[in-house]
Amino acid sequence: MLWVAATVVTLGFLIALEIAARHYGLPGPVAMQAREVIFPPKSGFLLYASMALMMVVLTWRQRMVALGTAIGIDLVIVLARWILDIKVTEGHPFGNGALLVMLGCAGIAVTRRTGRERTLLLKGVGLGLLLVAGRKTGDVWLLITSKTRPTVLDQYLVTADRALGDPSWLVGRIVRATGPIGPHVLDFVYVQLAVAAVVVALYQLRHVAAERRFPAHHLVRTFLVIGLLGPGIYMIFPVVGPVFAYGTGAFGTGGGHWAVANLWPETVPPLSAPQPMPYDAITPRNCMPSLHTAWAVTLFVHSRTGPRLLRYAGTFWLVATLGATLGFGYHYGVDLVAGVVFALTIEAALRAQARGWDRSGVQLVAYGTTVFVTLLVVYRYLPMEMAERPWLFGPLLILAMASVILGFVRTVRLWEPKPPLAPRPEPQPELV
């Protein structure tokens, strides 16, 4: 019943978002995904990663057949484009095969499977398609924020960021000093965060095919919920980021006459009373909270139960993602603090839901929610006080974030099953 309810809610949400996007003259997530059945996909890597998630329910032989079919379809499409002289100017020339294989497996589940086998295969297909749909939904949400929020609150965050020492300006200069190597590495990490998450998820779901069931909680659940709830905060607290509000912009949007001044990352803006500022109708208002930080924190948390190499990779991805969000000017430091609290609160809620709500779970989620809402209120209404008293508000921000981290760690340790005690050895009779 839970899976049925989740499916109905997801379909309803996608349809509603499709209608909203069409109202603003934009393609919705359903239309964007349907287009990638034939046209070059935006991310072929993501489609193959999604297919890998689906294949956790298949046997090894079925996995080889599915992978071979996907690659074969992509080769045929590439050959057809070459014969017809169709140039791929955007997106990736591969990935259609992976999407078609997932849709084909859905058809097989409905027509050729019954009972638990049908349900398991549909769950696998749904997991893979949800990852893709989540990406498309996020893209549409970002476009809607740019159309519906003509003013942004960047001046409030850059003022509040004084309490943390303007980390985006500092890290931005450091990244530029590393030359071409540093930015290329950070850009790869930043863009392929979803693919890295799939690697961790595949480790967590490695026993699904043998056990014929999914674990109660895994990384993909948290990833999807963060992507679902995060853009709603964008609508409440629209922010474009330092490189757009105080620089030349990125990705072909923003900058120019919309920016306050071309200051990032060389010169910290002078302190003045903040106010909402108008911005273009193209650049997404996707800074508060930093969802890349939230996703990287979640990846790090779930990688802790893996082997040493996976733990090292999770740590690297977290550190590099934080460096990219600040070093490229996409976020302010206060965005990252909010992103950490946001991620751990959602992770705690999903873990509590999976194991059954108890007092410790309710307390942790309530505390994390309170801290997150408090951060938003303070950023919006007390930025000047934060800038004028960094010796007070800087440590308070770090302590608030650290308290959520500590509460999460302590509560999760209480939830973890304790190993059974070793039996005490029986006393040996004394030898006379």
C-alpha cells in the first residue's frame, strides 16, 4: 500500500508540475523525459546510472542482456544519426538505449510477470525512473523559480555571510589560484554527484536480487525527498548566488547589468543595509539551502557503512562538493550551513519512518526543523546584526549546525542493532 500511495502521489505531482510549467510556456518534466526517448539526452551518464539501479532486481544473466541491449540500441541510434548527418549540438549522444531498456522492463513486468516477481521488477524500474524524473523535476522547478520570483535576496545572505568570514570570496580566490586543474576536478565532482550517489546505492542494494526485497531505507530515498522538498524553499527564499549577484554569471545566464557590481571573488562587497534586488527571468533561484551540500552530506552519511574505499570516496565527494559550491560562486557560506541541517533532518525523518517512529526520532526531527527554520528567519531579518557581530553570530551558526550533527550521530547510534554478547565461558573443574 505504501508503494501504491507513493506512486499515486508522485504521478499527481508530476502532472501538476507539467501543467504549471506549460502555464509559463515551459516544457514539463514528463515532456522533457519523453523527448529523450529519441533525442539526445541531457545526461547519458545519469540514464545508465538509473538503469544500473533498476538492474539490482535482475539476475546476472538478465543484467548482461539488459546492458548489451542498451548499448546496442545506442550504437544503432549513433549510426543512424551519422548516416542521416544529424549533429548532436547539446546533451550526450548516448543514453537513449538505457531509457528504452527501463521502459521495456516495465512492459515485461506488466505482461510477463506475476505476483511478487512483477512487484519487484516494477519497484526496480520505478527506482530507476524516479532518479531520472527527479532530475527533470528539479530542472523544471528551477525554471519556475526564475519566472515567478522577479526579485532575489542575495544582499541579505552576503551580509549575513560576514559572520562566517565571507567564505565564498576566500574559496573562490583559492580555486582560481589552482589554475585549470582544480576547477576541472571540482566541476566533474559537482556535475556527477548523482552518479556517485548511484555507486553508493548499488552497494546498499547489492543483495536485492538474492533476497527478492528492498531494504527499509537506502540512499536513493533521501536523495529524492531532498530534491522534492528543496525547491519549495527556493520559492520562499529566492537567491541566485555570488557569481551571479556580484560577478559575471555562469552557464550563459545572469551577470552583466543585473549584478550589483563585478566584485566576486576579488573584492568583498561593502557593508550596507540589504534589500531585495531585481534579477533576470532565466537564472534559477536555487541557493537557499544548498541542495548540492545536502546531497553530498547524505552521500557521505550512507557511505560510512561501506568498505574503506567507499568511505574514502564519500569523504572526497563531500569535501570537493563543498569546495565547488563555494569556489565557483554558486553559494554563500550560510547556504551550506542550512544545507547540512536540511539534509540531516530529512535523513533522520526517513530513518525514523523506516524503523517506526519513537521519541528519539520525533525529538531529532523536531529539533532539526526548528534549527533550519530559525536559520532562515535569522538570515532574512537579522543580517546586519550578524555582520556587525561576527564574533557572536559566527560561532552560534557553527554551534547550531554542530548540535544537529551531534544529535543525529548519537540518535543513529542508539538505533543501530547492538552485537550479541559473547557467551561467558563455563568454569572448568579444578584439577586435584
